[in-house]
Amino acid sequence: QKEVEQDPGPLSVPEGAIVSLNCTYSNSAFQYFMWYRQYSRKGPELLMYTYSSGNKEDGRFTAQVDKSSKYISLFIRDSQPSDSATYLCAMSAEYSSASKIIFGSGTRLSIRP
Amino acid sequence: DAGVTQSPTHLIKTRGQQVTLRCSPKSGHDTVSWYQQALGQGPQFIFQYYEEEERQRGNFPDRFSGHQFPNYSSELNVNALLLGDSALYLCASSLAGEIRQPQHFGDGTRLSIL
């Protein structure tokens, strides 16, 4: 069993829709949770990070963490064609920025104009 | 402010050869981590360098080795290349001891093994 499981998609939604991306994890030591966006032929770009259960909002993006269920989500409101990319959930056991990061396999998202 | 830069962007090698990939961290960062991303998969941690020493290592064979220089730049070396080593190799930089701040990734080197 992988430490981090992520729905691979692909996921295709119309412009303006609300998108929900999800990951589950098995290692209860994970304390620091991140979402990265990766465009084709580019490196991962950090979207959001959080280190506690609950919600964190940044513009059209909301990250949700439920440590009791070992489940994290990323919601995208008013989705745009420019949001089309692969979304990677990621987590680490320490708060330090130098910690080893464990990634999910990524969900490929396409927003239809 | 230059971000993480990697070179080359694309490389083609044959089985059994050796390869060296290079990374310059974001200005002000002193820690470099390397990841391997196979097609359709998430990045997998290879190892991390700090103060010119390997500090952490993932589940990769000894064919994968690295180095960090006094200016914090880093190299990833892979010996005896296998077809399965074909992947995007990503470098991430960070500042040691920085709490609750993310690692910054470069755009990677795409390695193809024929």
C-alpha cells in the first residue's frame, strides 16, 4: 500500500465549475500538507500548504485537512481553463522546509471553456 | 530573484552509460533535494544535501549519488543507466531550519534512456 493515494483522473469539468481533488494517506506521522500544480514540461509549483486540520483559503483555492480520517482535499472555485494541469498532493512528517516530501501520483485536470 | 535552475533540460543516454545532472538552488537557500518523477507518477525522493553532505536518502540504489558544492549548487550522478531510469529529475531547494515554508522546485531535467 502506498503511503499517499490520489485519484489519478483524468478529470474534465466545464469552466466555472467547482473542482474537488482528494488524497488519502496511511502514515499518521504526516503533519505538513501541500498541494502542488504542475503544468506540462514544468516543475511542481506550490499552491497551498497547511499543517493543521481544518480549512485554509487562498483566493479561489481551499485546502482541507482531516487528520482523524487521514484525508485531504483541494477545492477550486470558479475554475478557469488556465487551471488545467496536474495537481499533486504532498505531505511530510516534519514542519521543516527541508523535510522529505511524499507525493501522490497526481490528478490530471482539464477545464473545458 | 532567480529561482531553482537545472541543466540540461533534456538528455538522451544509452543503457550502461553514466549521467550528471546539475542544480542551482534559489538565492538564499542552502539545502538541495532531488526527486525522480516517472511518467504519470508523482515525484519520488532520492536524497537531500546540506552542508555538502547527504542528509537523507530515499529508496534508491547506490547507482544514484550526489554532491553539493560550497556555493550550495548540487549534482546528481547516475551510473550504469537502466531503461527504468528514464524520468524527469527534479531539484528542490530550501533553507535549513526554516519552519513551515515550502520547498521550491526547478523545471527538471528530462532523461531518456535508449
